[in-house]
Amino acid sequence: MAIAATFLLAAMVAGYRYIGWPPVIIVGGSGTAAFVLWSLTYLRRPLMPEVVLQAFLLPVAGLQIHLIEEYLTGFAPAMSRLFNISWSVNSYLMIFVFIGPVLYTLTALGLFRRVPLAGFLMCFILIGPGVAEFTHFIFPILKPDVQPMVAASVHAVVGRRQLMENLPNFWVHVTGRYYFPGMYTAILPMIPGIYGIRKLLAGSRLAGVGSVANIKRIGTNDLSIVPSGRQKQMPG
């Protein structure tokens, strides 16, 4: 648990240092929810890979398609204008296109080997880049922090006093168009993310029932109860 907590704290600190408060809120909220989910399920009893691998890889595949739309439509610059943060395209690519797939691959390997820590990363991805994609449908109705009444893209000093160019405005009140970068494909990781969480919870419940049965069987010393109430030693 300490490693997972350290990873979460490091991600929040790095997000605040290089981008601003929004990553702290997004990563912190998703990470805390993932930590609780992991603590109640996979950490207690790592599940068989056939139960969780498919549930994990489907949101990851959907996420990669979703990232294409975000990149092509300017997600990072749009977020910079919306929240007055310094999130460059290069930083976006480094996090989601380069570092992200490394974590996804290692998580899949860890789930295959039933490594408990891999369960935390799975829960984080199911909730963060998965379920939390619903926020794309909220962003168009939020008033940008940077020149909200200007419909055109602007150059502005944002975040930590960094000059950024071509910051687009997607506020529906000004543009008349209900859209934000990545909104069309947001459901691709979101719906499989919900499915993955349901699969994890169901698998953990079944594993819990099985473990109770095993404990009872061992506790009775492999004895069975015959109708007469006498105990009979099982053969073998």
C-alpha cells in the first residue's frame, strides 16, 4: 500500500509543479477512489488473469483511440485556456502517448502474474482515464479562465507565467457549438471502464465466497456431516 500511496502522491506533486491545480484534483480524486477500490478488492485477493485482463485491456484500447481525437483537436491547449494552466502539447504527449503505454504494459504483465500493486494501477486506469472521461461532456459549458468572450484562438501568458500560442475556446456560450476535444470518443474508455469495475467487484465477491468455503472445509478437517448427525471422514 505504501508504494501505491507514494506513486499517487508523486503524480499529484508532479502535476501541480509542471501544470497546476487541475491535475492535482483529477489525479487525486481518481487516485483516491482507485485506492479505496483496490483496497477492498484486488489487494485482499489478487484475481485470476482471465477475470481482470480483458476488463483492463478493453478500456486501454478505447483510451488509445480517444487520445487520437484529443491530440488532433487540441485537448491540451484547450485545457490550458479553460483552467489557466501551462499544459503544452509536448507535455501531453509525454504523459499519455509515451509514459502511459509503458504503465499499461507493465500493469497487464502484473495482472497476468497476479502482482497486488498491478491491481492499483488497473483501478486507477479504470476510474481516471476510464469513468472520469464523462468530464468531457461538462467542459463545453464551463467558462474559460482566459479571455472567455473571444471565440478565436489566442496567445496568452497562462499558468506559471508561460507564454502559450493557439489556445482555442470551446465555451458553448461563445462558439454556439457543444463540443470539447475528445468528447466524441470519450465513451470508448468510459463504458469499458465501468464494465471493468463491475467485473472486478463481481470477481472479488466470487473469490470471497470461494475462500470462505475453503476455510470451512479446512476447519472441519475434511469432515462431512451425514444425515444422522455423525461425522464421517472423507476418503483420501
